[in-house]
Amino acid sequence: MFSAEENAMEIINPSVDKYEKHFKEIFPLYEYINITENKDYDFSVSGAKKLNTFIENRIETNDPVKIPKGYEDRVY
């Protein structure tokens, strides 16, 4: 189970939605926990802001991330 700091998902979800709308494919969020985590949470507010910047950069450069084979079949 993943932990989320209060308000982190309110930053992450719109960013992911924007990515998915732009690229018309899923964003493999759990592959980027290394960006969103801190010592207390898997999804921190500071990490959410970093992820937002990462996603905005991918959209600006029209460079989608790779989706690992079988990602959608995994159970989290």
C-alpha cells in the first residue's frame, strides 16, 4: 500500500490527467515514486511538485515516457 501526504494527490492527479490527455496513453505513475517520495510518504507534496515539473517538461518537449512491458497488468 502506498502513502500520500495530504494535498499531494491534488497536485499529482491533474498533472497525470494532463499527460494522459496530451499523449493519449497512461502515465506509469508508480514507476516515478523515486520523484514523488520523501522519508515519510510515497507521494509527498514536494515530490508532487517535482513530478508536475517533470510532466510539464515531457509535454513541452513532446517526449512521452516509456511504459514498462506488463505495467498495466501489475497489481499495486
